[in-house]
Amino acid sequence: MIPQTTDLAPPSASPATGVDGVTIRRVASLAEYHECIAIQEETWGVGFRELVPAAILLVSQKLGGVCAAAFAEPTDDRPDGRMLGFVFGITGVENGALVHWSDLLAVRPEARGGHLGERLKRYQRELVLGVGARTMYWTFDPLVARNAHLNLARLGARASEYVPNMYGDDTGSPLHGRLATDRFVAKWDLLALDGDARVPDRPGILVNPTDDRGVPMLAPLPDAPVVHVAVPRDLEALPYDLRAVWRDVTREALLAYLGRGYEVATFARGDATTLPHYVLAAHD
């Protein structure tokens, strides 16, 4: 059972308040841990099978993990401020070195669009560095352009591995539906200075152009120095059948190039005439 105390955060926790009044700090009470569960259900649905319970959120922090949340400015009704989002991860050992796996990041709809997810991730980075880890991993859907932009272009993480259907095709979440849960594994060097790992967009050959209905087609896969693999502007706005086509086409292209030794150099957001796309470069 979770102890009924009001201070469940490690003593090393230190809050960070932005100019907008939003404070990010470790989760510190039983009620707050349960609020993290509520945000999981709001984001992924009440039937989500991968939901992390309060006991695991708490115990992970006791052993070098992170469960931190962003809180709005206090009000008379909410003296601690409404929880706007949270991030959760566990710390473990890889090849004899401490590493951190960031498992969940969720932001409530009213707080999206203001880089709050990025701020939570950077706060997590500072806490993870404090326990001695130098690398952070997490997964993201290759077809979700906003997440790819955050992870690769803004944070400077690397797409180190592509895993087909990592969590199965029935997670119980309406957000995932029946779509295969292909994922990129992001690898973040926590000691890199901001911007060090960022790479600008580079001209290349688009290997999955869309037809006049917006359906992606897989062209022959040339051994060009740089290739682009496009993704939808907004995956969630597409019907399921079209999402499935995007999944199949991008999976084949990305696995083929990664198998040839190409690396994901960066992610470009595109413009009015160009879809968002991964930039893959042949290994020198």
C-alpha cells in the first residue's frame, strides 16, 4: 500500500517556476500521484492497458526514477495549482552505466501548444543528471510529427532504433486504436549542450510521395546520400485506413534505410507545400 503521507517526494526535489507562473516539481503527495493517473486516463483512455499505477510512480522515485508534474499558478480553490501535465521515467543499468527510460509524458489539452512537454522533459533531464545517469531513452510514434519535431529537432535526441508494433496493436487506448504501435526509440545524450545535436534540414530525395488524394506511395529506394521519408501533418485527423497505409509505407522505407546503415539526421516540419519528413543520411 502507498503510505498516507503528504510528502512522498525525494528530498532532492527542487521546483522550477517559469515566467508564466507554471511550476514544475516532483510529485509530492498521494493526491498528486492519483492526479497523474487521471491525466493518463484523459490522454490514453480509461481502458489503456499500459496505465502506470500510483504505487509504481511513487516507488520509482525512491530508487532514482522521476515523476514530476507541471502546476498552474495557485488559486483559492487549488492552492497547489491545477496539475497541467506530468512526466514519468525509471532509472536502471545498461552495460554497467546508469541510464534513464522516460516512460510517460502527458499534457492536458488546455496547456498544449506552449512547449510545456519540452519543459517537463528538460526538468526530468536535470533530475536524472543528479542521480548520475548520462543517457535518457524513450519511444515515440514515427508518424506523429509534433513529437518527432520535439524529440529530434528541439531536444536534439537521436532516433536510435525502429521497433515494429512495439506495444502490440491493441493497447486498449482509443488514441492508438487498432494501428500497429511502431515506435522509434529516442536516445538523448544528457551532457550535450542545447543545440549541439541539432542538424538543419538537408536537400534529399523524397521516397514516399503522396498522390492527389493524399495517399503515400513507396517509390524505388535509391542509395542516395540523403533521403526524405514524409509523415502526415496530423495523424489523428486521418481515417484509420489511411493511417494504416502511412504506417506500412513509412515502416518499409525507414527499416530499409536503417538496415543499409543510414542514420536519422533530423526531422523537418515542412511547409505549405512540403510534408513533415525525416532526413536520413548515408553513414560516412
